[in-house]
Amino acid sequence: MSDFLNVIERRNSVRKYQDKDLSEEQIRTLVEAGLRAPTAANKQEIHFTVVKKDNAAQAELANDHKPGATVPFYFNAPVVIYLSADESFSWSGVDAGIAIENIHLAAEAMGLGSVILGCVRDILNGEKKAYYAEKFAFPDGYKFEVAIAVGYAEAVKEQHTFEYDRDVSIV
């Protein structure tokens, strides 16, 4: 158990990645970590789309996110995994959150860096929703929930702090 708790303690949000690809085995391990996450009523409604950094639609999304800006840090990761889910199922957001945390912790355990992304949500679920759903192979009736950028960390930020006594109530 202490190894797992150490992974949780070490995990961080990485915002700068080395120019080094992930192997297909590494990608599969990450996705399988997400697939193993529990889902409400065992619906298993989460769909995973693996997008590599040279994907043209991802570059377009970067421009839609911040027109004219340099490519955001997360698109410099070798892989971004987009999670979409059945938009008619009220627990899909929770299920996607559980799956993305599994991937985040698996990445840390594998010596990789990652950052969970929600910043493109308005674009992927906005006026260009159908366009990006097709580009990122979201199944019909699914919407974007969350994404995660994964790669070899080049820089790591300082761990966030918390105050147990302020943040926790025991009643």
C-alpha cells in the first residue's frame, strides 16, 4: 500500500514535456488504466481517443482555444487522451473523472508526467462540437468530458499544499 500512496504523493501536473514519443505499450497501459475504472451502474460508457501531437485537428483545436497564440503546453506532450461519454447518462462526468485519475496515477507510476485538462471543454462542446466529435472519433451521442496530456516530464512544478485542519471536517 505504501508504494501506491507514494505515487499519489509524488504525482504532479506537468506542463513541459521532452520531445520523446511514448511506446504503443505505454499508451495501451495508460488507456487500460482508464478502462479499469469503475463506472456508475457498470455502464462502461467512457470512450478514449488517443491523439498524438502531430495530429492536425489538435493543432486546429489549439488555435480555437487561443487564436494566434503559441501552441499550448499540453499539445507539446507526445499524447493527449480525450475522454468522451454518453451525454444522456447523468453520471458520465463522474465516471470520466475516475478514469482520468486512474490514467494520471498510472502515468506517475510509469515514470511519466501528465496534466489533466478541462480547458478545451467549451470548444469541444460548443458550436464546433460535431466537427471535433468527428475529428476525435467520439461516438454518436457522446460529448467531451475531460482530457489528459502525457509524456516525459521536462519540468515539474512545485507540489501544491493543503491544510488538513481547514480542508477536512470530521463530524
